[in-house]
Amino acid sequence: MARLDNPRYEAALRVARRLHALGHAAYFAGGCVRDMLLDAVPQDYDVATDAIPEMVQQAFQRTESVGAHFGVVLVIDKVERADGEAERIATEVATFRHDGAYSDGRRPDEVRFSADPREDVLRRDFTINGLLLDALRYERGDQLTDCVLDFVGGWSDLAARLVRAIGEPRLRFAEDKLRMLRAVRFAARLVFDIEPRTLHAIRAQAAEIAVVSAERVRDELTRILTEGHARRGFELLDETGLLQQVLPEIARMKGVEQPPQFHPEGDVWTHTLMLLEHLEANASPTLAWGMLLHDVGKPATFTPPDPAKTSDRIRFNGHVEVGIAVARTVLNRLRFSGDDAAQILALVQHHMQFGDVKKMKQSTLKRFLRLPKFGEHLALHRADAASAHGDLSLYEFAKGRFEELGEEQIRPPLLLTGEDLIAAGYKPGPGFRQMLTLAEDAQLEGSITTRDDALALVRQRTSTG
């Protein structure tokens, strides 16, 4: 693990040095220690200290209070990147504390600051997140593992690849119900198992996830989808009973058969899990949710084959339209932003159109290819085909046309506008849209190339219409 080539590491180290110089204990804490022991580069480095928030704020020139009541202060640093630009780095500094009761299943009603790092660790969620690192000793050259303070057996659980709640699992989950989803996320991302008592507690308390805000559930599910190993994450959600609680629409996919000639992989649930295997770490959240929800309309539209028709097969008539409605319900319930919801719904709406790409008129194809974030539509279709029949010919065709045509041909400047129609003597009204669409279709087909051509076409159609 490199020590001095990471600006976030260096910023956190400066914080620890300063606090230590003022006579305070200061340790790297939580996920950054876990990741360092796993030889991964942490995204952030957090510091735990016995200095109370006021002392932290006095010790540094630039700070932001993000939860002083809970002992959390951000220390703001600016470092110069290789490109010469300044990067803002915020190091979270938290005072050792002991938490009181969690009456809302989310935050402690009160906290008591502490000078004891062990007391601070015991109120944390999982043993692998309860490790502290003496970063100054590590910086002096000692072995990483020799610089770790482990009060809860986190190092042995890392070695055993286990996610284990600190102390009594039921109590940890009663304090903050979201920890149940976090257990699934860590187990999926790290490819760990959930320790049996911890797993049993999640199963027993899964229904209590309902008290967690929709936004927190949404964000945790998005992390499960985008931090890597999304399939395993959703298998664990199902195994723990959490899937039925947070996404019953996805749980309904289980056992919904599909026509084997198109889907030899199995039911809708299996197909969706296979799509999730195509999601890499740091995937786009909208693509991830589009993959998860693309077939969410199939359970409600399942139609078995007619036994009187020997050539009949399982059908899902109207599953796209139903899927849009179901997906909208999910996205509204989880309070997605309007922009993200629109993109996810577009992925659901258009995923079947790839079946027609080779038969589309040029105008229709170009309109399809210019959908916002078309790369996500391509990625969804590729995963959809690879997770079913395996035929990627339609994907290759659409990708090839998208790259060959380019923005200029897919979205050329319009030959005819509403102002042109007004100047030509047409009165604005409902027919304007039809006229403009007529002209744009002809332009995209390549049958007209000038504004005069477009006006002539409109005049011809309106005079004969």
C-alpha cells in the first residue's frame, strides 16, 4: 500500500499529525482501514479522535460542521493536482463517542463523547468496519497489521471473509435498520459471507426496514447495484428476506417462466440476475436500475401457451407498457430525481425496440439512435441478449450505425422550423407539429436537403391532404 501518493491519504495524515501534536489521540477509522488491509485503495479516509468537535474546529483553519451533535467535523484541505487544478478534499473527523438509545431506528437520541477508542468501536456496525489504524506509526515504517487496533475481532473476520455485527446483531440492527442493507452491500462488494448469527438477525428483522426513509433505502440499493457484484447483492437480498420488503416487484419475478426458445436461461428472476452480472463496479446508476427493472412488467403479463395450439408459447403481451407503470411506481416510492427516473423509464420503454433496428426506416432508426444516453440503451440490450439467446447481431448493427452516422447525421440542424412555416403564410395550430415532423422525417431519410425542398413537401401534402 503506497503511503504518500494519494492526496486523500496525505490530507488525513496531516489531520492526524496535527491532532497528535496537540496532545490528542488520532486514528484512521472504519472502511479505510478495512480497505487498506484488503490491499485496496480507499475512496475516503476518516479520522477518529478524543478531541471534541470544538477542539477540532479550533485546530484547523477550514472546517465544516456536518454533525457536531454527533461529534463529526469536516476538515477542508486543498491540494494541487498533476494538471495544476486545485482539488478540495474533506476529511471526516469524528470524536470517540458512546451512543444512547436509538428510538427512531436511525440515529441515537443522545451521544456521550469519550476518550476511549474501544468504547467508540463497540457502537459501530460490523467488525470489519471497527478497526483503527495508528497512521503515524504506520507512516514511520511499521508493518500495517502491527499498527491496527482491533477490539472486536475485525482482523480475523477479514481473514475469514465474514461480515459480522459487533456485539449482539439484533441490537445493532435495532439501532439502525439500514445496517441490514449495509451488511448485504459489504458482503456482495467484498465477496464475503454474512456470519450466521448476523444473517439470522437480518431475516428475523427484515420487515423493520420499512421504517427507514425511502431516500436511504434507494441510495443503499444503488450502491449494491453499482459497487460491483450486483448479482450476488440481489441474491443476498432475496436470501435475507429484504428483497420482498424493499422491492416486492422484483421478488415477483421468481418462478415466472419464459419461452425456452428465447430464454434458455430460465425464469425472469434468473434472467435479471444474469443481466446484473454485466454491471461493473462504478456503473451508471440509471443503467443499473434500467437493467434491474427492464422486465418488471413480465410477472403481471405472463400468459401460458394455449394447449389447443401446438405451436403456441409463453407470451408477455404488453409487458413493456405494464413495466413502465410498475417501474414508475418503484421510482416514485424510492423518490428518484425526475431526470434519473426519466432515463430509467426510457430504458424500460425502449429495450424491445432493438428487435426492429434492421427493419426501421432511416428516420425511425436515427430518432432511436439519438435517444439521450444511447450508450446505456446499447449496454442494456447487449446484456439482455447475452443473458438470453446470446445473439448479439442486433447490438452490433445498432452500435455500428450509431458510430458510423455520428451526431451530425443523427441530429442534423432542422431544414424547416415553425418560424419558416409562419413566414410562408401558415397560421400556428395543431397541424404545425405534423408539418414539422413530415419535413424532419424526409430530411432524415435523405429525400430532401434544403429549406425550399421542405416547404415544397409541406405544400404538396397540405394541398392534397
